[in-house]
Amino acid sequence: MSADLEALRSNLQGLQRVLVAFSGGADSAFLAWVANDTLGSEAVRCFTAVSPSLAESELEDCASLAQEWGLNWSPVETTEMDNAAYRVNDSDRCYHCKSALMDVVKPVADEHELVVVLGVNTDDLGDHRPGQSAAEERHARFPLVEAGFSKKDVREHSKKLGLRTWDKPAAACLASRIPYGTQVSVPLLRRLDRAESALKDLGFHQLRVRDYGEVARLELDLAQLSMALDRRIEIVEAVQSVGYQYVTLDLEGFRSGNLNRSIQ
């Protein structure tokens, strides 16, 4: 492990009091646990942004983790769906989403003298992530980046600390499954959530269902492609049951941020 846990603890101690954006993914969970362990629950609050773009299973897991770890946690409703600039779904969609999040939590942070911190790691800096700009504009901090933590470092330290999130599959918001230019809507987000939940029930773990109207393009872990072929009838039935007419399998497998290819 190249990153130093003590450097992260020192960074958090310098911030003194923090409000952690807690999505329940490996990065934010690691940050929340370390912050809570370092500063104590009186100085650390965790929040989860709740909107149609959050998978129901992810919200449930956030609540479970908060209870397991004794986090001072609460869900907060965000209103990005009210913003036409978000719904139009251009390459700045994440900017509008993160702006809506910061608009909700920044007043709370200011009132209680908390610094908003996000679980951004050094690997995230090389991708198209306009949401980071929106957070930085509102003076959020990225302690993992400041302490030099990559995704690999986060997972290795999480495993060493015994956190069950160490190998949790990446779970970006549901809107990230929709190609740029296709309008985001609540029914579409719900359909994607149901499709991915159905596939997880069949035993698939790291996955994305990409929406192309009547077509669902499935990205699965390469190690499970043969399993997908063996269970193709079950997969087709499960995905068609939520409203898709055609089901395709992407032979390149799962790629986080894959839809950003269209803007590069």
C-alpha cells in the first residue's frame, strides 16, 4: 500500500469537523469510517443524497453501514430532477447534480462549522467528472486525494481494517447508465434500478445496464460472461420484465464511466 493511513488521519484532524458525503461505496465508506474513528461521532456527520438516481438497495446499505459503524448519519433529499439543465443530460449533468447536493448540505455545514468532504480518490482525477468542479467551487475538500489515496489504496486499507465495503462493486448513480442526450426521467431511472436489481438477484455483481430505448446493453464482469451465456434465458426474461424489448451483452464487459467515450 503506497498511501499512508496516518496521513489521512492527520488531514482529517486538520479539518477538525467534517460532513461526509456518504454514498455507501468503497471510497465514501472508507472516508466516513476513518473520519468517525479519528475525530469521533460528535465531530463527524454523514449524509446520503436521496433522489430517483439513487438505487434503492444503495440507500438501504447506507443505513445498514451507518448502524453497524455508529455513524451520525441522515438521508437528505436533493432536487436535481427539478432542474431542466440536469434532465437534458448533456456532458455537464454531474455538475448540476453535485450543485444540487451542495446547495442542500452547505447551509447545514456552515451552521455547524463543518467542512464538506467527498470520497474522491486520485484515480478519479483523470476522468470526466464535472461534479468535482461543482464541489470545489463550494469549498468541499477531497481528503483521500490530499493524502494520496488511489482506488487500490482505499480497497487495501479497507480490507486491512476489516470493512466489508473493501470489495464492494462500484455503484455510480443510475443516471450514469443513460447516454448523453437522452433525457433523464424518473420512470427511466426506476426501470434501470429494477433491471440491475433483477440481475443481481441472478448472481451478477459488478454490472451496468445501459439504456438505449427499447434496448438494454448489459456490461458484466468479464469473469461472469460465460455465466451470462449459460443463463441467457433467465437474463432476457428478467430484463424484458421491466420494460425492455431487446437485451444485448457487451463483450467488452464492465467499464466504469464507459459513456464518457462519446465526449472524448
